[in-house]
Amino acid sequence: MRVWMMIGLICVMTLSGQASQDTAEIRDSVVKIFATYRGPDFARPWTKQAPQELSGTGFVIEGDRFITNAHVVEQATRIYIQPPNSADKLRAEVIGISQEMDLALIQIKKVTEREEFHANHPVLELSDTLPTIGSTVQAIGYPMGGEQVSITEGVVSRIEYTEYNMEARGLRIQVDAALNRGNSGGPVIFDDKVCGVVFSGIEYAENIGYVIPASEVHLFLSDIEDGQYNGPPELHGARFQTCENDALRAYLGLSKDQTGIVYTRPSEDSKLLLQEWDLLDMIGQHDIDNAGMVTRDDDLRLHWRYFIRELAVDGNVPVTVIRDGKSIEIELSVSNDRDELVPFIGNNYPEYFIVGPMIFTPVRREHFMNLYLGYGIIDGSPVGLHINEERKMPGQEYVVLAATFLPHAITKGYEVFGNPTLKSVNGIDIDSVSHLVEVLRDNEEESFMFEFFDRSQESLIFNAEELLESTEEVLEDNSIRRQGSDRFLKIWEN
């Protein structure tokens, strides 16, 4: 998903005077990155979007690797690294990525080129501390408007714990700097160390840029050591509201010094020890105020959820709640493993299965955001209602009829409205694309009846033999090489 990304940081004023030796060394470890982006095509899932040429910035870290933004290299068919003061472009590859936190780890593909490059370009050190509010930081990168590396500066104006992408949360640094493209992924320097990574800005606001702090980069690097990004532990299945309203506080019988947030929406399958109307008073030894914020010893005010990952031990976080006027200490279960019913597609491409003129694909969040809105998703389809839920059975997923029919005479008189969600085939409720393939493969009836949740979508009835036979014609007419993705073809051919 390519939303608020693709923007970098450029400063309010250029550094004056001669660059220090330290700055010169840092600059020599910052590279320009070129990538050919091929996004997913949900309407034609066997192919990809037209290529787009992008550029960004990256910098050297330990292990002969580079840090950059995920949005610079995600779903890229080609990636090149251009060393500073060089016309060379070295082929590179992604070895770790978190689109959630907009971070990626890349390396030069060819070993000899990798060794030669890193022998002459020093590692940049990641800071272990946050810059202070009001401190001046320097951003180094390749913003649009020139070919040479740019050194710019701005002032740290805010640090907060907030949403990133794909519902992930983390610390974020705001700087009072103007915006430009190309600086994305570049290092932000404070006291000769990397205090953060440029990642976004606001197009409609002047002099506002955002930086991923080095603490988040440390977490990312630790997380992907096993080759997969899992994310920090989170509290799932819990809904809270602030406790600022006087009537609410009176209803709960709270005194003035009893502050926190209220647990109001327990779910039937929740494993939490919380009860409805519990006041979450403290997380660890940190007091939570009525807006759900915690003030640290350094006067930095952060959302209480920030401390989940700070305090989690063996999947549990100690908290204090006020229940019926009494203070109770309990442990909340947290996890970084959430089996989402409608997950994000991430850095992958959509899977599909074609039968006759119909393209079926499992629903992903990007479907909802890019295809469904405005097409009657609420008109009977369950996707919008259950988009934040977890799977109730292994492999469960919603199945949609992608786009429209592929051209064939067998669809005479039928229409597809939007991207309807499949309910059943011949009266058998479908719980995944894999299940759909099994039902089609094992059918012994003369006809297929496809029924949908969407009230605007008519039922589709086909002669079973004619539908299956039409598949090869459709594939050939549309120059589609494969009937489906690997995991579905394995089921179909068994």
C-alpha cells in the first residue's frame, strides 16, 4: 500500500560554512537508491501495475547492509545503489522489510561489489537515545532538484507515540522542516550519530517532516534477525475510552486522583482478565491520565500503549485497575501474533484462481481501501463489518469476485456489481479460496450456483461442464499463462 509515503525531508536552511570531518565521513556512507516499483493489480491479479521509477536514500549500517524506507524498495523488481560521488549503480536486494514501520534492510547482491564498497564506506552508528525537543538535527540525502548529496537541518518540535502504517504504532519525531521527494530513507544526525530515518511529510502543511527514531530502527533490526518481521507485542481484542467526562467519572464512583482509561467493550472470546468498566489506572509503575497518556521522567508525554513493549515479559504486562472502587493488580496478555481475518497484502502480490470467466481472490485490506469503497461493501457484504476481527478457524478468509467477467459467451445476461463477496457454491458456504477450489474440483452436480452476500449482486448459475471447459478458452483469449496461484493449483490438480 502506497499512501502517505514517497516524501522526504529537506531543511529550512542549509548548513553554513565548511562541513566538519565528522559530517564528511557520515556523508560518504549515504547512498542514492533507484528502484523500479511494480504494484499489485487487484483487478488483474495475474499481472502487475505498470513500472514506476523511484529514487530515495539509504545509509550504511553494520553487517555490510543499508537502511532505507520500505516505500522506497517495496514491490520493486529492480533495486540499484549508487555510491556517493560515483556514476556506478550496484544491483541490490531486500533482505528485510517492515511496511508497517516503513523500514527496509537491503544489501548489494554481488559479493565482490559488496566487499569492495563496504571496505571504503564506514558504518554509521545508531544512537541509543532520543534527541531532545528543540535540538537541531541534520538530514543527509538526495532530495529532488539535484544529483549531489544534500545536507540540511531542522529543529525537533515533537516526539510522540502514534500510528504508522497498517495499524502499527511507534515513536515518531516531528521536525520543523519543509518537504521534498528523494530524501526518504536518509539518516538524520544528532551528535554525530544517526538519531532517526526520514520517512514522510505532510503535503498540505509547510515545514513539517517526520522521522523514524533510532530506537524503532533498533527494534526493527532485532526483529528481523530470523528473516521475518513480526512487530512488537500488542494488546489485542481490547477497546478503551478516555475518562475525562464528569458524568462517566461519577457513574464509576471515581475520586479526583483516580485517573486512567475505561475498558468498555469486552468480546466473548477475549482472554483478558479485564472486566467491563474497569479503569486502567497504571501500566507497570507509570500512572495513566484521563486522556490515556503517561508522562515519563524526562517529561516526554506518550500514549500508554508505548509502555506495552517496554514492560512485556513472556507475553504479559503488569497493570493496575480500579474495579468497584478497589485497586487490583493483574497481568494483561499481549502478543505480536494476530491471525487477522482480513490481513494486509504487505510486500506480496494478490493470489487468485480463475474458473471460466470468473476471477476469485482472497480479500486483503487493500481491496477494501482501493476497490470496495463506493461499490456497496456495506450492502450485505460482511467484509466491512468484520475487517478488524481474527480468524475463527485456520485458513479462513473472505473470497471476492475480482473486477468483472473475462469476456466469454457463457456470461450472457449476467453482470458483476463492484467486487461481490462469495457466500456459497451449490449451497455450500465458502470459507476460503482453497475451500472454493476443493468444491469446484469435487463437484458432481450438473450445475454450479454461485451466491453472494452483496444484495446488489445477482446469483450466477452455469452448466458445470461448460463452465470448466470455458476456462482454457478464457485463459488463451486473455493471454493468461496460469489458471491460479501455486497453492490453489496444487489443490486443483490433486
